[in-house]
Amino acid sequence: MEGKRIALVQLLTIKFDMVPDAMRARVQSLSHDELDTYLKRVLSAETLEEMDLS
């Protein structure tokens, strides 16, 4: 699961340039199913707010 967390943060950083610390912390607390959901969502999200990771 750690690999998925790293991948999600990397994708967020590539797409949106900066990922707030609070969002990085939220990624660390995601379950396996939630990680899968957010890894898919990052493909279509146009803003960090659309990721709904606050």
C-alpha cells in the first residue's frame, strides 16, 4: 500500500505542482480501497479541490 501512497502523491505533485502538507497527511491515512478511488480520481480532476482530500 505504501507504493500506492507514494504514487498518488507523485501524481498529485506532477498534475498540480504543489500538494499541501495536510493533503499529504490525509493520503497517509487512506485505506486500500480509498487509495484506488483517489488514484482513479486524479486522472480526471482539474483542481486539488476536486480531489476532496481535505
